Amino acid sequence: MAKDKIAYVCSNCGQESAKWIGKCPSCGQWNTFKELRIASDTAASKAHQAATASAKAGELGRGMRSERNRTLLLREISSKDEPRIDLHDDELNRVLGGGLVPGSIVLLGGEPGIGKSTLTLQTILRMNDRQILYVSGEESAHQLKMRANRIPHEENDNVHILCETDLANIFTHIKEVKPDIVIIDSIQTIATDDVDTSPGSVTQVRECASALLRFAKTSGVPVVLIGHITKEGTLAGPKILEHIVDTVIQFEGDQHYMYRILRSIKNRFGSTSELGIYEMQQTGLRQVSNPSELLLNQEHEGLSGIAISSAIEGVRPFLVETQALVSTAAYGTPQRQATGFDQRRLNMLLAVLEKRVGFKLMQKDVFLNIAGGLRVTDLAMDLSVIAAVLSSNVDTAIEPGWCMAGEVGLSGEVRPVNRIEQRVQEAEKLGFTDMIVPRYNYSSLADKNLSIRLHPVRKVEEALRALFG
């Protein structure tokens, strides 16, 4: 009997080594190498045979296998888009790039209790036209039934529930049910007898994910894996898990807020800049089709430290409320804290305010928050961050009806932003009367028939003068 080989894998970046190393030479992290037991050829062949046997049950398997068994010229390959499976969820379809691609493997990650299982369950309950196998390694069938009863849905006889953690038994049931979609909740609980380690270990996660990948690619049946998030905010398990799958989407949000954000981190079949927004309710997750109205608090008139920015995530423009608090430092070292915004960029913008505009914030504590629990990466937020900080510093409120969009450079100039017309239209739709825009973008808007007044600016001083006089 062939012995298993031992290797060491960095849990942070996936770097492999023949021996244990204290510091990873690839990512520079310490104590991240974990022992990985590589199954022998006999065990690997067994896992491959199990995945191949279950793949024969798929309807699309024959066509995909015939293409894989021969080389193709580039001009022979069809450039048509892959057919998509409609998930009956506009937000989820958008983040995936238009729907679920047959034969793809998707990893859905998120913190415990954020709503991963609820989102998956309510999605498959709406799909009456597909046979779906939901494999649960964490919850009992009774617990899943109780959750399904809280979600309003029509009677669905196509959802099959399997409470199992053994990979071989899962493939046996797949062969019997012949599903169109397979859900694994979660990948960290699944184990195979071919690897002599506990479930959730680096070896188990890697081998089980590889076997499910072979099944998905040879049968054409898409597989959705649900994964845990570590305390550092990364997906649990080896980094190679993210390399194996086709799409990685992350479900995030503060549990103290009602909003949940579905964000694409990796997508081989679509854009990684898409964003889906949900509202957590007693009856499940509700899609938020117009996030601007929910993310804006209309009760801030007369309050300082609040500025409204027109941001874009993916293809969706929405207005975001930026909140800032500036106070005298209680201790020797002033604090700089940002929630939902890059703290290093906040430090840069504060330096621009000191150097270019002349406002001394060296001995001030600065706290920044993006309302609603959002995490925004759009550079057009720069102008609203500076406006909110200055508003709190001088304790003067920005007049209602004003919003802004603009990137701020190190020399204090207001740089142009992309898709300015969509940003202006979103502000106009929500009843804003004035908007500050970069001067460079104003030329493309001058001939538009807009009801909102535009204020083009070239420097930060001009923007602040327009807001505070």
C-alpha cells in the first residue's frame, strides 16, 4: 500500500514547501504553514472515480467530456456567452454576472450568523423549475425546515435535503437524485475517508473541493460551496480553495445593522465590481432595489459633520451619507479611525487639508463613519470625506439639498471621476438641488437639461467655499 506524502502549505497564500518554514517566503507571514497530507495515487484515483461516476448522471456531461478529450484550435471555440441559470434573485444574478453558469463552482463566504444559509435557502425555494440537492453538514433537517417555514414561498417539491458529511455518501445521493444544482453547507464540515485527518483541516478542505470541482466540470452541474470566515475576515481553509473555485462572493455587513452586502471578490464569468444589497427581516432577506433612499437619513438638517456623496459600486449609483466627528485629542496621540472607509486614505486626505487648505488637525481626534454599515471603495467619496471633516471641525452644518462627487489629489486638486452623468441623475432623482462636480467633468454636462444646479470646482478650496461661503 502506497504511503501518503507530507507537504506544508501556507494558509494565507497557498505557497507549498517540502518542510515546515517559520516565515512564508511568498507573503511574509509568520507561522502560517500547515501540514498537508497528500493522498496516495490509490486514494486519489478512488476520489476521482467517485466524482466521475456521479458526473455521469449529469445531462451536460457527454458534450463537455468530448471537448475535454481533444485539443481545439482557438478559432474553433465558440465565443458565445455561457447559458445562465436564473436564480430568481436580481441582486444575486447581478453579482454572479447574469446568473449561475452550468458547470461552475461558486464559493459563498461570510461571518457566522450573517445570513449565508438563509440567502441560499430562500433562493432555491423560489426555483420550482430545477432539481436541487441541499447538503447540510451543520444543521439537522428539522432546523432547515424551521428556517424554511419563516421564509414566504410557494410549495416546492424539487428541493432535496441531505444531512451528510461524508463525501462518498454525498456522491452516491447525487447519482440517485440527479440534481441540476448542488449546495454544500459548509465545505469545512465535509470529509473523505481517503484522507486521514479531521474535517475542516487543510488537507480535507483541499481534497473535498478538488473532488467537487471534478464533478462540476465533468457533469455540467453547478456546485455552490458555503464557507466560513476567520477572525481576520478571510475565508477559512487553505488559500488554494479560492484558486480552485470559479467565483468567490462574500456576504458581509454589521450584525447590528439591517443591511447586508453581497460582494464579488473573484469571478471568471463576470465583473468583480458588482454589489448586491439586502435588508435583513424576520421573514428572510429582502432585495434593496433602490439603496439610496434607505442609506440616507433625512433627519440630519442642522447637524454638522454630515456630507452626502454620489458613489458608484459596480454599475449602480447610489447616494451615501458620510459622517465625521472632530474633537480635541484627549490623550497625547490623536486618534484616526474610519468605519467603512480606507483609513490610510483618510490620513492622506487629512494631510491635504492641513497642507493645502491650512486647517490644523494635528492635535484633533478624527472619526469617520459611512452610514448604514457600508464599506465603500469609490474614490469619488474623497470630497464628501473632506467636507464632513471640515463641517465637524468648524461645527457648521452643510445646507440640505447639497451633494458632491470628486477625487482629491495630493496637491489639493479635485480630479475627475467616471460616469458622472449617472451620479448626477441619481442625485436629481432623489430631489437634491445642488451638486459639486469636478470642473473637468462639467464640460460633458453643460449641454444637458438638468434641474439640479452644478457647481464645477478645480481645487478643494473652491469646493469648501461653495459649501460654507
